[in-house]
Amino acid sequence: MKGFTLVEIIIVVIIITILALIAIPNMLRANVTSNEANAIANLRSIYTALQIYYTSNNKTYPEELADLEDYVGSKLANGEKSGYLYEYTYEDEDTFYINAAPKRPNRTGVRYFYMDETGVIRYNAGGIAGENDTIAE
């Protein structure tokens, strides 16, 4: 009966380890990129829902993100989706802003996002984004 030698098994394990070391970081980067693209898309969805709500409710924005559940679904209305946490702040009937932060920084996302009633999405890679940060494209 012929089998594999210890040296052959060790070589196979080394090759598999090398392949894993190359593939895993690429998969993690792809996941981060995907989550960030989803965060931008989710902010756009929230903005659209806010404008519909504003028009339908006597020119006033909702006081809570949960008020948009019928427009954006329960996950996003509860403030969490695709590796990001969304925090909606109602200032007055004409003013709001939203921050989107990675649920697990550097694992589910690197950039933090901000959007206000203008609909412009901004980001910051170092922490919570604000109205003076770089515009996301």
C-alpha cells in the first residue's frame, strides 16, 4: 500500500497556507469595498425616503429614522445594515444629518460617512465624518 510521505504532506500544507495568506486579505478588502458602496447606496435611499416623507408630512422631516421603515425597510430603519451603523439626527423640521459608521472599523468598513438635508454625502477615513469632509463620489 502506497501513501504520502511526511515531506509531501508538509509541502501541500505550506502551499495551502501561502494561498490562504494571499487570498484572505483580498477577500477582506473586497468585503470592505462592498460595504462602503452599500453604505453610500443606503444613504441615498434614506435621503430619497426623507424627501418623500417631507413632501407627504407638511414639509417636515421625521424625528427618528424608524419613522422611515415603510420606505427603507426595517433593517435600515433600525440603523444597521451591511456592516454599517446609521445614526439619524433631527435638528428641526427643515434640518437633519445622518452619520454612517462601520460596525467594526477596519473590518466592515474604513470610511465614515455623513449626509445632511442637501443630499451631499461626505466621508472621513479617520473617524466620524462631518459637513466639512471630502465629498464621496
